[in-house]
Amino acid sequence: MAMANANPSSARTGTKRRLKIWLIFVTLFMGWALYTFVTQLQHQGKAEQKLAAAKLKINEATQQSEDLKLEVKRLNDPEYIGLKATQELGMVKKGERPIEVLQQP
């Protein structure tokens, strides 16, 4: 017992050393945690960009599908078919004459 009280500075030295080791350990752990956090934020940003791009593609495909459904519905209408034939192919019904507009130079 007498030896433990004989040198109090050596006890402080050991405590300081343990405290330094503990602080180094905590600092390294917090550095690793911060690095992991930043890396995960970057991955999350990339994933959000991919998700936004995928949602945009889905919206475009849905819009295109709706447009095609409307076109199919219109193509079942004889009046619409006649209008398309007149506009795109220049066809006219019997007894009608097409009107041609000539542009002067």
C-alpha cells in the first residue's frame, strides 16, 4: 500500500495516457462515421436522380400510351379516316374537286 501512494505522478501519467488513447479512438471512430455519412449522402443523391429519371420515363410512356389509345379510338371513326385520307393522301370523295393553292414567286 505504501508503494501506491509513493509516486502519485505515475498514476496521473497512466490516466493521461489512457485518456489520449481513448480520445484517439473516439476521433478515429467519429472520422469513420462522418466519412460513411457523406458517402451515403452521395449514394442517396445518385439514387434520387435515377428515380427521377425513371419516373420521367414512366410518365412519358404513359402519355404516349394514352395518345396511341386516342388515335386507335379515332381510327374506328369513319369521319376521321376520311379526314386523314384527305389531309395526308390528297384523296377526295366522288363528285368533289380538290382545291389547290398555288403560291406566286
